[in-house]
Amino acid sequence: MKSSNSTKAFKSGFVSIIGRPNVGKSTLMNQVIGQKIAIMSDKPQTTRNKIHGVYTTDAAQIVFLDTPGIHKPTSKLGDYMMKTAQGTLGEVDAILFLIDVVEGLGGGDRFIIEQLKKVTTPVILVLNKIDQVQPEKLLEVITTYKDLYSFAEIVPVSAKNGNNVGTLLEQVIKYLPQGPQYYPADQITDHPEQFVCAELIREKILHMTREEIPHSIAVSIEDMKVEENGVVHISAVIFVERDSQKGIIIGKKGALLKEVGRQARGDIERLLGSKTFLELWVKVKKDWRNQERILKDLGFRGD
């Protein structure tokens, strides 16, 4: 742990992780932090808020912003997600532009590159999923992207396996200014535990449902307290947009909701380090993704 007598050599700063949906942004941040603070799913638009992850060494502190995937919005929630992702580009010390080398260059990547041309922030191109392609393919992808933008660095990684992530962190620190340690060395996120718990519940629903359900749910922690016996009691509400979706989430004889609770409780107990009693409810909020008041109540704010 770093002492409060910081030396002038200590470096700190903020780094945004951007990319089109489902390229591994949350996986990368969880790999760096060493603990799950951002949920993962093969569904696009899994991340809805800026997730702040904190990585600290004796020489530096990096505050990562895992942003929603940049995409064409179709609702007020989508508008919020896009503003969140694009709004970080000019506010950080460096940008990690994450791409999927298996899928290669797409229209979404070209759109992001056009946004990057509007800022002066150093951009590191991170080629993810290198464990799934041959070296020749990797070189082709690098050449393609180098022709489109002048990147400060280009670093191939496997976010899932951790390959070359250490090298990536070394390159990031090069672009940070000298500065203070913003967070205690043992703090890994600035989000409250309630937020992370709600996200872990939502992740399980994403894994177990399909079609319109993943995009139609939100989770709110209504109550969270520690009982006298040390057990953490959590009461959470899962919001959906239609009555039919409520039935799907609950499942036959409550089976799906029970399984969501079982799996989420395991992750939450690992997060909190305490036994947890998790109580889940499902409620309908008609068309909540397009109602600004409800979005604000659920924590989706433009600031």
C-alpha cells in the first residue's frame, strides 16, 4: 500500500475504455482489477453506465471508465448510453479503443474512429481476442487500422486470459501525468456496493434470457442491511416493460427467478465477503426506457 507521503514520481489519471458493443470492454477491466465489478454477457449493450474501476500500484493509479458500447440509439436509454460513452473522450488522460480481431473492422469501428478524430487525447489501440487468430491475421488487422488513424500505441491482448495485459498497463501509465492517489490503494471501484449488486443480478438475467428481455430489464436495490448475525439482507426489484416479460423472468413455478437469485447470491457473497440473503421481486414499468423520470430514478443521469 502506498503511503500518504506521495513522491513527485507518482502518476495518476483517468482512462476510458471504448469500443463497439460486445468486444470485451468489461472483461478487460475485470481482468485488470482482478475482481468482477463490470458485468459480462454476449448480449450487446450490457454496460449502461460508466463503470469506474481503480488499479493501483506503488508508482501509479489508473481510474478506468468502462463505457457503454457505442451504437445507434433507439430509445431515451440508448441516447443516455451514447452520450455517456462519447462524453468521456475529451475528459480523460488516455483512451483505450478496444476492437475484436476475430470480427475485424466494421462500420461501428469506423464510426468510433471518426469520433476519436475530434479529440486530442492519446489513443491506444487494443486488439482483443488474439488467442483466437493466427499471427498473419493479426498483422492484417493492425495494418488496416494504422491506415485509418495515428494511434499512440498498438497493443494485442486477450482480455479473457490476461495475455499481454501487463504490457498494456505499462503503456497506459506512460501517458498519465504526475498526480495524486485519488483512491485508497485497496479500493477497486467508486460505485457503491448496491450498484454492483444490482448489476450482478442483471447479469444473471442476461445469461438466462433472450430476444427482447435483456434490453427490457433494470434492477434496483430497494434495501440492503446487515443483520445482527452478520448476514447481509438485500431486497431487489427487477423492472420489466410488459406483463408477459414478468412471467418469463419468474419462470414456471418461479424456477427462473429462483435460479437468478441463487447465482447472483454467489457472486454477491464473493463481492461482500459475507453470507447474503437475497430477496427478488419483479415489477412492470411500462416503456421505462423512454421515460426520463423513471430513468433518473434508476440512476441513469446525464451528468
